[in-house]
Amino acid sequence: MSKSKLLIIEDDPGLQKQLRWSFDAYEVLVAGDREAALAQVRRHEPEVVITDLGLPPDPDGATEGLATLQQILALAPETKVVVLTGNQDHAHAVAAIGLGAYDFHQKPADPDLLGLVVQRAFYLHALQRENRRMQQAQADSPLAGVISRDAGLQKICRSIEKVAPTSASVMLLGESGTGKEVLARALHQLSPRSKERFMAINCAAIPENLLESELFGYEKGAFTGAAKQTKGKVELAHGGTFFLDEVGDLPMALQAKLLRFLQERVIERIGGHEEIPVDVRIVCATHQNLKELATAGRFREDLYYRLSEIVVTIPPLRNRVGDAALLAHHFKNKFCAAESRPALHFSQEAMNVIEAYPWPGNVREMENCIKRAVIMADGPHIVAEDLGLSGALLPEEPLNLRQVRDEAEYKAIVKVLARVDGNIVKASELLGVSRPTLYDLMSRHAIKSGS
């Protein structure tokens, strides 16, 4: 197995040799100036760099060292750079951290302490590389659009993966804005029908007198204005997936036609007499309780059982632990890029409001809110006023005796990871534990840093 690569930038041959001996566990590369260092970075792409700030032609200052640091991070932004600095050069060390250095270590170097700093830098680099690899692998997945660390929603994603290859009709239940269409499209993309069409229709958005022709199509001359034969969306979805959103708003007369189609798998266009066989998979969604509607006589019970072979209930955003902060970061980054704005950060007060607000409009409301905040923010921070939300007090956690510790640990870790956008260093600082302790806790609770 090849050794990890460590680049040492030091113009003193004696110190070069001493540092090389100290790090014989790694493949050590050396450079004495900026030009040689950048050549090594381009050729070998070392994971970690140790650099002195006092490099020629400015061995007594820090200008050359800081310029070298900037160029290394421009070439390889993920490289972890550890800066060596003298006792009197605290300002230079702060400047280096501000430019993106991972850490600094004072001269004369303590081999054991510096070795620990370098070991941690390699570990963090490997962790972030693995996280990027996982994210890249997930980017091609139809479920990549589901951004969540919540255990309940991740379990739902696994259910979607299991159900997708089958022919079962799926009913997605959840409040408006929870992502029902995202999951419906994922079902289609993960199914054997993925190469065919995904057709969607919102039953609540189309007037009742037009809905039947939208669903089943019509023949030329079927009614005034029917100038040509037109296929309905059910027929257009032949071989693929048909998504009925807000199916609870489907009129009773159309419920009967839809039931006949589900039973016989044939349709008749309006004004036509020919039975047309159509092979589609039906996925439906609603925010209403269809069982209650069936009991009240507003939804056919036989249709309900036809549509609900598999029922998936999507939790609202307010019940998804840590997801409000996670989604806020996601939408902030998305809209900063879309609006060509420099990177913004949430103020602590803004993050408190985001986590306390109940989000009655769920993810859709969150998206609109953060887009507004990105546009309205004046400085480098999004403040509470930019969100346009009135904060709410966080609910009191119930006490569950022995279970409270595990539950509190899990919620705290997930919430903090979401708040700091997956940054392990910041998360451990906020939680008041060491990074190894945080990794142990994450392992025990099966929490992934980049999920």
C-alpha cells in the first residue's frame, strides 16, 4: 500500500532533514522555495503540507510564505497546510489561518506534538475525500434530491428503493411542500420504466370540466373547440409512470373512470368508443386523509384500496431532526451561486429562528424564504430580519428516564452537524467534545457526517 504524501517546505537543509526523519511513516517530499513547492504540489498532489512562512527571498518576513500558501490552496483547495511560525509571529499565524491554513505550530517544532497535528490533518483529509466520494456517488442517484439527515426520512428513501422495481401502485401521503413529487420521480427513475415518460397532473390545479380531457384525451369534434384528436396524459405515459398529485381532489365521476382504468387497464377518449390499452404505473399523492374522505362519502373506498397498495407517509419538516438547518445551508449555497453573490453565512440569531420556526409550508416555504434572504442580505451574514420570519420558542423535550441521554445525544449531534454544514471541527467545538469523541458518538448513533 502506497504511503500518504507529505510536502515539507523549508529552506534550511538541517531542518529539512530533521523533519524528514520525524515523518518516516509518510512519503516525504521537500522544497526550499515557492517555485519548487508548487512544482511538487502539481506533480504529487500531497494531502498535507508543512511550510515555514519565512521563505526566500523574504526569509525574515512572511510575505513569501503567505503567497506560497495562497497558491497551494488555489491549486489544491483540499490540501491541509500546517504553518510553522516563530514565537513573535502570532499575527502571521492568524493571517495564515485566515487564508485557509489548517493549523499552525510554533518553532522550535515539538516532534510529538507536530506529529499529532499532521496525523489529524491526514485523517481529516481522508474523511473529507471519502465524504466527497459518497456525495459524488449519490449525485447520480434519483434520491440525491432528498436532502436529509433525519432517520425517518432516510428510512423512507430505503423503502422507495425497495418498492421502485415492483409494479405496485404507491400512495405518497404528506403535507404540501414535503417533497412528494421528488419521491414520485425517484420511484420512476429507479424503476424498469425509467426510459419511458413520467407524466404528472395536479388534480387540484385543473378545473373539473377540463380534468377529464387532460386525463383521458378526446376525439376530434367531441365538444366545441375539439379541433383534432388529442391524447390524454394517461395515454401519453404509456410504458412509463403517471403521477396523480392531490388525488383527494379528484371529482367522484372521474374517480369511477380512474377505477375502471385501474381494473381493466384500458381507457376511452371523450367522444370515442374505442377501448385503448395503456400500460402505466400509477403513483398518487395527497395531503388529505383519504380514509376519512372515504368514510364521509367523498372518495371511493374501492379506488382508495386500488391506489394504496404501498403507502409512504412523508414527515413534515418540523418533525425532521436537524433538517431545517441542513436545508437552509443547501438553499443558501444554491441561491448564492444562482444570484452570483459571494458566499454568505447565517448569523447565530438567524439560525436560531430557522430552527425554531415550524415551517408550515415545509421545504417549499424554506426554499422561498432562503432565496428572499440571499437577495435581501446586505453584508456577509444573513441576519434574522432577512428571513422575514417571526421566531417561535423551541418545544420542551419530554423526559424519558434512561432513554433521554441517547435521544438527547442523537438530536444534539444531528442538529449541530446541520448547523455547521457538516464541519466536524466546528461541530466538536460547539458540542464541547474532542473530535475523536465526536466520531465515537457518531458511530454509536449511526450518524454520517455527510449524509
